[in-house]
Amino acid sequence: MFSLMLHKLIHKKWMVLCLLLGNILLIAVAACYPLYRVSSFQRMLSDEFEAYSEEKGVWPGTVNVTYTTLKGGAKTGFENMQNAADEALLDMGVEVMDHISTYNLATQKAVPGVVRDNVDEKRITLAAADEMWEHVNLIMGDIPADTLTKDGFIETVISAKAMIDQDILVGDEYTYATTALIDGSPLKVRVVGVFEQIDENENYWISFGDHLKENIYMDPQLYKECFWGEDKENNYSMGAKWTYIWDYRKVSVSDVTALISTMEKFDRNKTLSGRINQGGADTVLNEYATKAKRIEATLLILQVPVLLLLLAFLYMIAGQMLQMERNEISLLRSRGAAKGQVIGLYFMQSVFLSTVSLIPGLPLAAVFCKLLGSSTAFLEFSARRSLDVKFTGDIVIYAFFAVLMSVIMTTIPVIGFSGLSIVKLKQSKSRSGRSLWKKMYLDIILLAISSYGYYSFSKNENMMVMNVLSGESLDPLLYVSFSLFILGAGLFCARLQPYLLKAFFAISKKRLKPSTYASLLGSIRTGAKQEFIILFMILTVSIGISDTMIARTIVSNAVNNTRHIVGADIVLKEKWGDNSAYVQNGQADTLTYMEPDFSKFETIEGVNSATKVVYDTEGKVPSKKVSATIMGIKTSGFYGVTEMTDSLNPYSYEEYLNVLASDPQAVLLSENFMTKQELHIGDVITYENSAGKSAVGYVYGFFKYWPTYSAQTYSLNTDGTVETTDNYMVVTNYSYLVKRWGVTPYQVWLDTSDEGEGFYRFAEENPSALRLTKLENMAEEEEAIIGDTMFQGTNGILSMSFIVILLLCVVGYLIYWIMSIRSRELLFGVLRAMGMRKREINWLLIVEQICSGLFAIVTGGFIGILSSNMFVPMIQKAYAASEQVLPLRLITKSSDMIQLFAVIGAVLAICLVVLARIVSTMNISNALKLGED
Amino acid sequence: MSEIILETKNVKRVFPVAGSDPFTAVDDVSIKVPKGSLCILKGRSGSGKTTLLNMLGALDYPTSGEIIFDGTDITKLNENSREKLRRNQVGFVFQSVSLIPMMSAYENVEFALRMANIKENRGPRVEECLKMVGLGARMNHMPQEMSGGEQQRVAIARAVAHHPAIIFADEPTAELDSQTAINVMNLFKEMVTKENVTIIMTTHDTSLMGAGDVVYELEDGKLI
């Protein structure tokens, strides 16, 4: 049977190649997802850790276990606590780089042996730290002994800093007034040395902090002997801190879930609960997990259409192959092969083909994964951002499922055919039933379901914002509605097509040329055969279009939005000098600022223009009891560095700026001053800055949108509800504010032509000239958006889908028509015999292509645009819900459309050329002989 | 003898055979077919009769020789004129399914009229032809819904519909039972008289020979 199968395959090499192509792509697409997930999530995880570390200035992989006991209250025991802490770290399974244990008695009064400067009492903390001696240099004296001295003293050392701060000298002796050793003898310490840190940046010192300036340190072993142990601990108030520095860079994404649950376990652990602190790693990991879940769901959903299309492609090709093999099957059946044997033969073929496809499919998955990881925009890839591809066990599962689905899709059609005997074959040729989906009105049902989905989602848009804010992913149902809508509309159009043809045919029947007549009639009568290819093309085009629209829209909206919020290419604030010290001392009455040199910005290479912007987010409008952002601008300078789309506001940007410039005291207000605070044009308002200085303004206009302004901000409360805050803004003239308030610190807004490169060079070369307290660079923000796993994954997956779809479209369409023409050679022979010219036959084919291909392209385009307009605004919410300020604009890049339609156009053209070639080489008499078999 | 409508002079057709000597399918055949006759080309399978018929019907070119149709050597005509000839002057009936599968019986016949660019009174002529072949009641049936004999009768109706001067029929009875075959032959004879058309058909069935006005027999590509 295997050899029969191979024989069969060799004879159908084109079909087999198509099946292989479909299988390879299916496996690659399915398997590249887990690959990409692992690699990109790893990148995301380390980015999150780095960001946290940068922002908070701490090493996120720090576990602190602290334990303090009061005299008379010890329960757990320090030894136990230390073991519990060690065990916890073992449980976490992380790589511990450093391990610091510090111990101390409560700070208490100590009486010096020799009184200096009339100080007869000091508060000194006796402390110890494991392995301390390995990390210090003694400047003076000795390392403390690990036993009590013969005269009952505990030897200690002190840091050079503490020596000064505490005024302690080597040789000093102190006796603690209220604490004694366990045998009742007084607790006496002697300072025997002074040390300094070998390297103060070492991890070892991370948990010492300022204590180094206060404490005296004894031998840790001796400390434990003196104060630890069941019999002793009850007598002392003391503490211990165990710090573990672990390497967060070694955490792999697959460990995250386990790590989080281990960390959560500590909170329930009786010994550790409340005493263990994860130093930020828990926050980072939890944030990562939420984000990862969201991204994972989103990316998975985005992939579904292309996977379905691939399966449909396999189904179609398998069906075509069966059509060609109908005679063989009926022959097999008539010669006594059981139905099961026929199915078995095809099943074996499916398994064989899809298994063979694994060999090129998996490496291709790695290529796809690299492509995904390097995508910078839709259909744009940059080698700069490459991704380490790691093969994991996951991909076996995904690849297995791909193979399984492929086997199912390519075997299903066989079941219908396997019952064919020669008799039934003859009968079936005379029957042309309506497709099941038509009888079931599947198109109408799908449209109804998806429209309901659209309706309920659009009604609950705020709900969606809240869900996304609380860390949930894009609701899969939304995307399902989107896909079902495309499918439903595609099916509906495929249902409609025959009616359109019939209508056209009925009207023009009498006047048609023979070739057009034959072609149209053929398309009408054999419509069921074309249904699938038409549907396939419609889906290809519409999914292709919506892919480009989703990708372009999501990224460009995020970028535009960020640009709006940032305000200009570069927004910075310098450190201003002031006389606050004098004001505090009473040497000056009012606070005055010293303005840094502004002219330098105008000389920086790459900076087109610079302007001063007073920007105070903590201003007030006292009469309305609202806080507001006060913005003071130089209108022409501001116009040079910012941009606003005119259609967003009732008036053009220029008009706003002109009216502001016309009166020094003019103010422009955010629209909610009018709608919620009942201010009108012509009103006079008083507003204050954060320092409480007031100014008066005449209201000249209201705006909906203004650079940096967002009317509302959403935030998530701890109880999970979303809070909406109204934001107010007052825009006025910089010159007026300065006149009124004196020199006021301002932000500098720059318009650059080189993405800020010149500026950075300047900052590097002139560190003293630029002392910044704030810097926002639009180019960097943009890069961050593009590099964000969510955006990049979306872009990558949609680009990949798009490419795969185009490929399928080319191959599927070509193979369909080549097969279709091959099966009609006899017919063409008859037509030629009846005197039809070759070019008439070609025209017949062209008309056929118009009825199917062109129809599919046009309707597919229409469906793609319609469905994107309906669903993309909602899908987009999953990406930038909290910061969406600007209204969403659907972005279509004409180059994508050109690409899409050029490829499809080329497909049609190639298809026609190939078909015409087949027709022209077709020998009439040979074609006719075919029928004599 | 009446007027000669079709004449061949030393027609020869050689097919190149890959890796072997060329094969001569028709060798030096000269025949004359009078107008308004039923001419039968007889011979066993592989005797070259179909090849000869294809050349006569301007579907194929002879390697050498002349084919004179109504005073014109059609071997000298260009493809365009031959196509025109086929659509206006000639009708074909083939051995097996030669109907256009997506057209009904009526549409198949009408299509021949469309091809010949006949615009007037198409409907009545189609009905007339179908009634003539005894299928007046099944005009709107699709080919798949008809028996082999019925399909062949539709093909005959189609071949005659546009008033061709000559009809070529390649083994029109080969797939039919003897009863039906005789009916088809009778139909041909009827056409010859009623429509004043010339019919050239091939057959290997010796029992039908008697029906022919002119009979040529071929063996290994040669007339005997």
C-alpha cells in the first residue's frame, strides 16, 4: 500500500508540491509562535528587570529576610529563621550570587570606660556580619578576636566614618548599662581596630546602608555564641537580616510561574510571613506575568486567521487532488477495495506528507521567528534587532497539532469520495447539489453573530478600556467576531455571485459573443466548483487588508498619541539655580531663579528650533476650585516645534495661536472649562501656579486637543474599578507670565531633524552646560513602542500572515485554474472544432477570471475595509487604552495596498498567461481524442 | 454523378515518433465526395480514418497533398479562414461526448448558430432541429441527464443547425447499441435529403455500410 501511495504521489507531483507547501507553511507558522514567545518574552523579561533596576536604583534580585525580637518575646529562634531563609532561597531555585547576613543588638546606652569631652554615655549598636573580614581593610588595629578576652571584653572594630561621627577611638571601652551576658557578667566592648571597605560598590555592602557609620562590629561567630540559642535569645532585644543577591538575568521565562508561586508561598509560610521582602523582583515578575498573559492571548488570537486559511488551503488542494483521482478511487472500489482501505490509503498519504513537511517546516519556523523578532513595522524588518531563537519542548506540541490538523483537513474530503464506485461516479457527475453552508444559511448566521458581537462590544467600549487597564488581554470574542464577520461576509458574497452573474446574463444573453456567452454560462452552471476558490480569494484579500490596517493603525496611533503627549521632538527641563538657601536663612525675601543659557539650544546641530514653555502641572483656577496645568508659550516658537491636526479642534491651530498672540493676557482653555465649569469666551479668570503666584487672563477660546493635553485620564483603583479624572489646562503667553511672575523656570521644547542625535552629542561633549532634570525624546519613545513585544509581535505576526496569505493566494489560485483548464481540454477541443478562435478561448478564460478572481478581489477589498472600519478601533483598545488621547484614525498605507493588489494582479496575469499557453499548445485533434478513452 | 463538394489529392499525413521512424497514418489518399451524399469512410481501428477525417474537417493539416472543398484548397488557407470555414460551413459529430456539458440540449444547438453568427430566428431553427432528431420534448435537459444515444442526437442537431454544407461524423455510432445506431444512420440519411447536406462519417461497423451513398475503405492509411 505504501508503494501504491508513493506511485500515486509521483504522478501528481504538482499537487503534492502544493500539499507540501501548505503543510510546511502550516507547521512553520504554528511552531514559530512558541519559538517567538519564548525568545521575545525572555527579552521582555530582562527589559522589565532592567527598567525596574534603572528606575528604582536597586538590584531587583534581592531577597531580604529580617527578624527582630524583643527581650522576653523570642519565639522562632534566629537559627531557625536563618535556616528558613536559606531554604526559601533554595525553593526559589535562583542562582545566589551573594549572601549577606548581618546581626545586631538593639541600640542602647553604653558607658565609656574613659570619659572624654564630658560625654559619659553613648548610644552604640553592637553588630556583626558574616564574612565581614574578607571585605574590609584594617586601617589601624586588629581584627576582633572570636572569643571573649580574658578580662571579659568583646573586641570590636569600627569604620573610619563612624570613628568620626561617633567620636570613638581605638582602645575605647564601653559597658552596656542595661544588658548583660547570659552568665550575668556585664556586656563590655573594646574597640580594637578601624576598617574601611575594600570596594564600597560590592554587593556585600548592599544591606549595611548608613549603619556602617554607627555600628561597632564584633566577630559573627562570637555574636552567635553570646546571644543566640534557646536559652539566651529571650534576654535580648535584637535583630538579624539575611540578604540574598540573586541573578535575575538568569531567570528564564519558563521559571516565572513557578517563581511567582514560590514567592507567594512565602507569604503563607508561618516563619517567613511578613519578614521576607523580595526587593522588587516580585513586582517585576507579576507585572511581567500579567503583560505576558495579555500579549500571549493577543498574539495567539492574531494568528488564528492565517492558520485557518492554511487549513482551508490544504482542504482545497486535497479536494482537488481527489477530484483528479475520482476515476482511480472508483476503480479501486469496484475492484473490491473496502471503503476503509481507500480512506486508509489517503490517511497514510496525509500522514506521510505532513511528517515529511516537518523537516523543512521547523527550520522555517526558526526563520519566521527571527523575522518576527526583527520586525520594526508592518512588512519592515531590521537586522539590528535580532532575536535568539531557542528550540523548546513547546514547539513539539504545536508542530504535532499542526500535523494533526493537516491530516484531518486532508483526510476529511476523502470520506465523501471513498464511497465512489464507477456507478456512483457516473451518477454523481450528473448531480450538482447546493453546498451545505448555503442550505444552513451559515453566512447569514455568521453575519448575525458577528454583528451582535460588534454591537455589544461597541456598546461596552468603556468596559473594554477597564478590562485592558486591569491587565486583561484583548477579548478573544472581539477578534472572533471580527474573523466571523469576514468569513460571514465572504460567504455571503460567494452566495451572491451566481445571482449577479445570472442577472447580468439574463439581461445581455441575446447580444453576447459566443465566447462570453459560453464563459458566463459555464460560470453560472459550474458555480459550485468555483465557490471555494472565490471564497478563498475573498478571505485572502480581506484578511490581507485588515492585517495591514490593524498593524499600521495600532502602531501609528500609538506613535501619534505619544507624540501628542510628549509635545515635541525633545522636551527637557534644566536644573535652575535659585536663592532658596538665602530665603531660608532670611537673607532674601523672595525666591528668584537664575536662568540657564538658552541660546545654546539654537546652536546645537540637528536642532531646527527651540522654544521656551512654562509648564506647571500643579496650577489652579481658584474661582472654579479646579487644578489645572498652566502653559505659557511663545506662539511662533511653539508653532515651530509642535504639530496639531486641524480637524481635531473647531478652529485651525494657526487661528488659536494667532488669537493668543493678539493679546498678552489672552488665555486658551481646555473645552471642559466651558462644558463643566461654565466659562465663556470673554470671561476673565484668575489662575495660579504651583507656587501660589496668580495671574489674570481673558478667555479667547476653547480647545479640545492641545499638545500634551489629555481631557481625561483613567486609573485603576486598588479595588479594580477604573477612575476617570478630568484634566484642565490654561494656555497663555510666556511673556505675560514672566512679566507677572518674574523669571520662571521653563521647559525647552526642541524640533530636531536627526532624532536627537546632535543633541545627545552636545550633551556628552558639554556635560557642564546641560544639567537636566527631565528629558523626553520622541525618537526614543517611538523606538520603545516599536520594540515593545506587544507591538512588535503584532506587527511581526500580521506581516508573516500577510506574506503567507499572499503565497497561498498565488499558489492556490494558479493551481485551481490550471487544474480546471486541464479538466476541460476536451471542451476546448470541441469549441475549437466548432470554429472558435484561440483568442476567443482566451477571452473566455478572461471572462471567467473576471467573474471569479476580479469579483473576489473587489468584494474582498470591500469586506476588508468595511470590517476594519468596524472592528479595528476596538481591537486597538487592547494596545493603548489608558493613554489614548487622540481620536483613532484608521491608517491605510497605500504602499501596502499597492503591494497586495500588485501581487494579486500579478497572480491573475500569470494565471492568464499560463492558461493561454496551455490553450495555445493544445492540439485540437489530440484534445478531442482525450474524449475517446 | 452530381457536383463534387470535397476532393482530396494524394493526401499524406506523417506523425513524428520520438526515438523511432515516423509513422504514416494516411498515405496517398485521393477521394471524391459528391454533394448531398452520405459518404462512409470504413476501416478498422487505427486504419487512419479519423486522421483523414480531421484533415478533411480542417482540424489538422496534411503533410502533403491537397484537400479541395467547394473549389478551394483548404490546406492553403490560414488558421483564421479555416476557423471561419469550420464555424459556417462545417458541422462536427464526435464519437463520444461532444456536447458542451454546461449547456442544455437547446443551448448546445443554439450555440452552433451563435458561432455561425446567425442572429435571426434562432429559436425556431433550434426547435426544428431538435424535433428532427426526435428530442422536441427534452430540449431543456442537460447532457448529463440524457442517454448516450440522445446526446449523440443532440450533437447531430447541433451539427446541422447552422445549415453547414458538410457534416463530419467520427464514429458517431461506436458507443451506441445497434438499435440506436441504426436510428442515427436513418437520421443521417434523412438529413441528407431534408437539409441537403453532405455527411462524411467514419465507422468500423460493417453492418452500417449499406446506408452509404459512397463508401471508401482504408487499411494502414491506404485506400483499398
